[in-house]
Amino acid sequence: MTFSLVARSADGRLHGVAVASRFLAAGALVPAAEAEVGAVASQAHANLSYRPNGLALLRAGVPAADVIAQLVAADPGRDDRQLGVVGATGPGATWTGPRCGGWAGGLAGDDWAAQGNILAGPQIVEAVRDGWLAGEALPFPQRLLAALRAGEQAGGDRRGRQSAALLVVQRGGGYAGTGDNLVDLRVDDHPDPVGELHRLLDIHTMLFGKPDPATLLELTGPLADEVAGLLAAAGYPAGGAGLTAAVHPAGAAAPATVAGPALEEALASWAGWENLEERLVPGHIDPIVLAHLRRTVAAVPAPRTGD
């Protein structure tokens, strides 16, 4: 019913699970991960205790293969289970019980393990493996999802598609640094769950991705003028009522230069409304924020005149 990948980043700071299935809300059952500890995927006739117990063993320093050995040895239902594990160091490991349905099996390597059951054939997990290995240049969440997409394109779950999920953990990588879930996205019931997961990850990256210091733009001069005008057009004038000039997509009115606290306060108010507060940097603007601000204002209809 399911194919999945558990993996660790090259620097060991990120762990994650990507999963797709013709099963309702597979993301509620399959993945588990703990920052700088490891990741677990429990599937087929999933034993949900594998997730906390597997992470506990990884936390204690047990290698992935030994985690699997201990979990399945203690489980009388192991022949119907499938399991993938990757730890903080060392190779990943995978288990497929002999009673798992359809084509079922797995592969593992230095920092990953791929597994699936009720699949079109072994080419699915091979494609997941190849997609993972070919994606070194991608950010870690996108790399996991690219591997999942490769498995789907190779045939995926032979019964069809229904759900998909992506879980990535990093110490302090969650919202505002207050948690470890860097990405936690689920598509529970959808005709194209992996495609929808891609769409959600793009939105997540726009909203919560960390600004790249090399691309930040200094919020001064003509750029500050433009941003002030755009914010005014969006209903967030810098300095409140003191700034009335606005830039309309078809118009050209430009306010006098407005910089410093008033402009940053207006930008912060607008960004909070748009859920972009994680991308704010004092004295600068992230190009992704600027592009979204321009799109937002461009989408506002021009005022009607002459009626």
C-alpha cells in the first residue's frame, strides 16, 4: 500500500521521511523523526509502537540495523510489517516481512533506506534510491520529495494514489526556532497527493524558508520608495495617514523616500498579515518578500474612473 524513504542529510543535522500511499492519511501512521537522532517509517500492517520505540533505541545509540532487529524480534506480527530506519550516523536499514503483500521489499545505503509494498515491482524502490542519490544539490526537503516523485513516476503503489506526507526535523528548525519540525506536511486524500505535496512545500518554503543573506536587498533609496508605495497600495502606508501616495501597477505616483522605522513597521504589519514574518530582516528586504508584495499589489484591480 505504501512506499517511503527515510534519510539523513550529509551533515547529520536533518532527518526526514517521505511517504506516499493508496491509503487514507498515511502521514498519520508511517513517519516519525527526532532531530539529530534519526527517522523511522512503519508501514504495511503498521505497528505504531515501532515509531517511539525505534526513536528511543536510536537515542540510546543503537545502530539502525540493530534497531530493526530488536523491534521485529519482539513483535509476533513482524511477518506483516515493513520498516525503514536511519540514525544519527551509519547506514540506514530496512525490513520487509515475508507476508507483506504484492511486490514488497527495500533497499538501504549510507544515509537512507527505501521500502514499499503492494508495488508495481522492484523498480519503484530502485527509482526512489536513484532519485535520492541524484538529488545532492537540492535542499534536503526537496531532495526527499524528488525521490518520492521518482518512485511514483516509476509506477508507485499499484492500487493507485491517495495520500502523501513529508516530515523533516532539525534542531531549532521549527517556526521561530521554537521547535524542531522544519517541515511537517500531509496530503490525506487527493487524486495527486505527491503533486499536491510539492505545491504545499513550495508555499512552505516561501513562507518559512530562511532568508539568504547573499540575496538580501538594502531597504534604502529607490527601493525604499518602491516598497513604501507598494505597501500604501496594499493598505499599509508607512507612517500611517502621513503617507498617502501609492503606486498602482498601471500608475506611477512615487512617494518621497520613506525609510527607517516607519517603513519597517509598515512592512512588518503587511508581512504578518501574509504570514511572511519569518523572512523579515531589519534594514533589508528578502527578494522573495519583495516579489510577493509586487504580486499582491499587481492583483488589486485598478480603480474605475469616468463612469
